[in-house]
Amino acid sequence: MALRETTQTAESDLFRQELVNLINLRHPLVQLAQKIDWDSCDQRFGGLYKAGIGRPGHPIRLMVGLQLLKHTSNLSDEEVVAVWVENPYWQHFCGEQYFRHDFPIDPSLMTGFRKRIGESGCEFILGLTVQAGLATRAVAKTSLAVVNVDTTVQDKAVAFLTDARLLHKARMALVRQAKKLGIKLRQSYERVGLASFVRSQRYAHARQINRAKAQNRKLRTYLGRVIRDIERKTQSDDTRTERLDKLLEIAKRIHSQPRKRSEGDPPKLYSVHAPEVECIAKGKIHKQYEFGVKVGIVSTSKESFVVGAKSLPGNPYDGHTLQACIEQAQRVSGIQPKEAYTDRGYRGHGCDSSTLKVWIAGAKRGVTAAIQRKLKRRNAVEPVIGHLKSDGRLARNFLKGIEGDAMNALLCGAGHNLRKILRKLRLLCAQLGITLRQFLNNTIACSTRLMPQAV
């Protein structure tokens, strides 16, 4: 798949106005487009396309720009493409020369581009936003050496998890796949299975636990019968596919896993379509458990600029994740952090003290006045996480698989950085307008005083 040529041409169209003649060139998004190194994107991602195979690919600046706009504005793939058609500033940001009235791409190509670039490509995009922050002075180069580190949970797009829902959805997924493959089941249990699931939820809501457990046993029985029926009818033919084998494995684990996991048991499954989901205990009254993956956030201590967002599958101990988060921050920013400020959950981190000085909240020995101020500043990473979840897409991840968790976290960090840069440019533009207005007023006043009075 070769890349399409850029739409920028030296010759002007007689019947169309260029975007630069229609928009305000002092707009923050126009200024930001000039600060991003788009040529490096072509060099980094251009090798992922090959000429002579398939349909020509869309320009890399367009694809990268859509990803950045999506996470800056907290939109879905479909929404960002729809808004792009209506917004001339977004089209200029993505490299268009003239205003377009058609969709630039099919929204499904956003997923294909993310799969093509992978986690390393998303790290590169996060690094682009850091370089743009340095170019716009939204973050200082010296600030990249002092960082705050904390972990949070990136929730997955799954429904509230109960045993009855898991058993019901596993049976539904198997029946749906069997219909696609033309496997005629003895009984699908669609009607009685749905009735048992509804009764189970109602009994549980009414605190009639014994009746709810009886319905759960029925759901487990229905799932076991469907599993055995599919295995019998696909044992001697070639209708078994990789998708069916994966669903059967997931359904067997859900059918056999106990309600409470004990030591030595395999990891419990909490979702059919997202088996990588983990149950992470928070210990908070309003939200005791969260279902997703742990993410390590690294932000600068002064400007709260995100320089690292590391997905951490397996729910590891916070202290054991510090080294990986710092290494990612170094790859993204190109600068080795010298000081890291963490909470008490990072005790026993085991990082090399010769290259990185780790200060844990509550430390007393060797703490100077400057270190004490930075320790208090460590709490600034908490509102950063809040903005990543409320203004970004970290609160609910819709991307698939473990790699989707990693890419979503990195792109959320890139969107957070762009929001900070745009705010900085917006304030500078407002200050410049006030200064220019004051200059014009002073000039008019001076010229009025020097003007000779009319007789």
C-alpha cells in the first residue's frame, strides 16, 4: 500500500479560496500546526506502507492529525470524522489546502492506522506533543528532569460484572458463532436463558440470594450443554475455526471458575469480549473495585505536562512499575528524569539511585526546603489523572486487547498535552490583542494631542 500524494499544490484554484484566506491565522490551532514536526511523522510511519500493493493510503499528516484531534476533544472515531468536515481549522491542521465537503476517510480506518503504528507509534505521537510544548514554551526543558509519578486504573468498556451476566453472555456468544458457521444446535436456550438471567437479577436486587443462586445454577447448566453440544458436532469436521476455539476456551473458563478465586487458581475472567480485564481493588468507599488495567502516569512537576503513560497489565505492585515508567518517559521526552516524586505506594521500588533520585511522600531525612516544596507539588499529578479521565478518554477505554489499553493511555496523554498547549496559545493571543489595542489607543491619543487645533 503506497501513500497518496499530499493535496498541497503551488498552483491556486481559480474557483476556490485557500483555507489560509478563510481562517484566522492567529487561531491557536493554526499556530499549533506550525509547531508540530509533520516531516518526522512521514519519516517514522512512511516505512509502514509499501508501493504496488493495495489501494494507496491516506496522507500520514491527516491520519496523525485525526488521532490528535480525537483525543484532544474527547470524541469517537465517527464523531471526529464528522466534525472534521464542518471545521476549517481542523482541516488546515490536518494539512488540507482547500475546504473539503466530503469525509476524509472512513471512520474504520482510524482503527487500522492505530494497529499499523502500534504502541511504539503512539509513544512517538506523545513525543511529538512534548516537542510542540517545548516549541511553544508550554513546558520548559529543565522541567522534564523533575517528574511526578502515580498510578490509576483505566476502565474498560464492560458492563457491570456479575456471574449471571458472564454465564448468559458466554452462552449468547457461542450460539451466535455457531449460527455463523452453520452448526445446528440441539437447543440454543435463548428464551429460557434470558428468562433465568432476568429472574437472577431481580432476585439479587430483592436480596433473595438463594433464589438468585438457583437461577445462576440454571445458567451454568445451559452454558455447559451448549459447550458440549458444539464440541460433539465439530469434533469430526472442519467447521472449527480459531474464533470458535477461542470462544470455547473462554466459555469453559467461565463455566468452571469459582465465585471467589483462591490461591493457585488461574486468573478469573470478567468479560467475554475483553478477557484481559482485571479486577483492581481501590479501597475507596464510593468505588471499591475497578475493572480495567493499571496505568502509570508520569508528569512534569512544574507544568503537569504528561511525558509518560504506561499500561501495566497484571496489576503489579506500584513500586515495581517505577523503572518501566521512567524509561518510557525518557524515550518520549529524550531527557533522563533526575528526580521522581511518588506516594507511599512506591516504597521498595529498587531503582538505581545513581541515575534517579526517588522522593517518597512523608520522607524526613535529607529533605531541604526546595525538596519539601516539590513533595507538596507531588499532589499535582492527581488532577492530571482527573483531567485525563474527565476531559480525555482514560475513564472508559473502547480499544481492543492489551495493545489497545497501551495505545489509548498514550494517546490520552497526547490529548492532555495538546489541551495545555492550546490554552497557552489562546492566552498569548489574548494578551497580544490587549497589547495591540493599548498601543493603537496610545498612538491615536498622541496623534490627537499633536494635531493642530482647527480655527
